[in-house]
Amino acid sequence: MSYNHEKIQEKLMDVFYKEGELTKELKSHIDDCSECNSFWRDLNTIEENIPSFDLNIEVDERVIGGAFRKVGILKEKRKNIKDLALFATIASIILGCVGLLANMGYGKSIILVQIFLVIFAPLSIPFMIRQRLVKEES
Amino acid sequence: MNEFSEIPIYLWVVIICILLTQGCWIFWDASKRGENKWLWGLFGLLNAPSNLIIYLIVTRVILKPNPCKVCSKNIRKSYKYCPYCGEKVG
């Protein structure tokens, strides 16, 4: 669509919304130009059919709220996938470093740390539960 | 200690894969449940399978899930209204 057509069609839109007048210049262009003629006819068709449209649509806010919640869930899911990929990368690096350290001769220290964790990890359960309850309260 | 260098590499790979799988599964499960996924994920990397057992006990048994029927966020059983979406649940 050329720039001239665009300008003419903008003016036709103004006429449609009663913000401008249908000048002789515009009328002659509509008669001569098939594209703008078609555009003007479409606008007139819309104007004729608008009264027959049922604009009294009931708005159920629960449906709207539900739609927003679904969007939120989808966004969260995508974020979780990205975070999982990041976690897998970081975890691979950490475990790779641990494996390297074990191969370099620090295996005894790693075993001691593991024994410590096996014994004392269950003791962290009350703290995790407390953190969860505090989070629910806030 | 040189005994660790005598352990075949494939065994290291198996151990790393097990820990990685465990950590990633715990991370994903915690993210679905609204738990602190990073903390649980790192916890899952430390030890297998004891940390997995601890995670399952904490999330499935001790803190039983009670999701809201509307927004699926975990809420306490004693709540009458969901604090996230406001729907009546009690």
C-alpha cells in the first residue's frame, strides 16, 4: 500500500468516526481508486451491521481470573524448566569437581564429609519443617 | 590416599549420574510443589539415597500437600479461605 493510499484511508477512518468530512477530493479518489473504494465499502458494511451485533456480553470475572491464573502457571512452568537446566549445569560442574578431587587424593576427606552428612542430615528435618511453616504463616 | 585413583572411571560416572539424577528430580519435584527448589536440589546432590528419603518424608508425610482447588497452591488444612486466590476452601 503506497503512502498516498495510507493517508487517504486514514482520512476515511476519520470520516467513519465522524471526525472529518467527506470532501470532493476524497470522493473523487474513492471513485478512481479500487483499493480505497473497497476500503470505504468495507467501512460502510461495518457501519450497517454494527446495530445487529450483540454487544451485551456478560463478563464473568472468575473466567478472566482463571485465564490469568493459567497464564501464570504456564509462565512458572517455563521458568522452572530454565532453572532446571541451569541447576543441572551447576550440579554437573560441582560433581565433576568432587570427582576430580577424589581422584587427586582427597577421597578420604570426601568420605568423612559423606559420613557426617548421613548422620546429621536427618537432624535438619525440624529446621526445614519450621522454615516451611514460617513461609506458610507469612 | 591412592585407592581412589584405582577406582575405575565408569564407577565415578555412575555415581555422578545417580547423584545428578537424584538432585534434578528433587529440584523439579520441589519446584512443582512450591518448595525451595534450589535448597532441596543441592540437598539432593549431597547423598544418595538417604537425602531422597528425607525429602520424601518431609514433603509427602510430614507436610502433607493440601492444594487449593482453584489455584493449586499448597495451603494448610485449617484454612477456610485460600490466602493466594481468596477462594473458599473450608
